[in-house]
Amino acid sequence: LVPEAGFCFKGQRDRWIEAGGKVFVNVCSHPRIDPVCGGNLEAVSQEHLETWGLGNCRVPLLVGPARAMADSDGFDATAVD
């Protein structure tokens, strides 16, 4: 699967010594991954999401393995897609 780019957020983990503590989480999507669904396991509409947000919804996840990378300053970091 080649995901569609979404957004990335950066975190810091003091105990993750081998990765320099910096962690990047890349959030992306793909049409083959199930959509957000409600408690009844039925897909929710875009209108529902815009009105109510993700509260009481189930968001499917597909998480790849953590991988070593370098941040923009060249320091060791970890990325997760």
C-alpha cells in the first residue's frame, strides 16, 4: 500500500535513549483501510464527523514498524507510519 499523506506530529520520549528521544508519527490514509465507524460498526458520514467529531467512533489503525531516521538537524530520531 502506498498511503496518502496526511500530517505528522513530533513527540519527545526521555527514556528512548537509542533514538535520541525524538519521535515522529506520520498519520496517513489509504482507500483500502476501513473508514471511521460508529459503535454499530457502520461507516459514519462526513457530516457526522464534522458535527460530532470522533467521539464514540472507532478509527481503524494500521501501524508500521518503528524505524530509525535523522531529524532536520541530522540527529537520530524514530519514525512510525
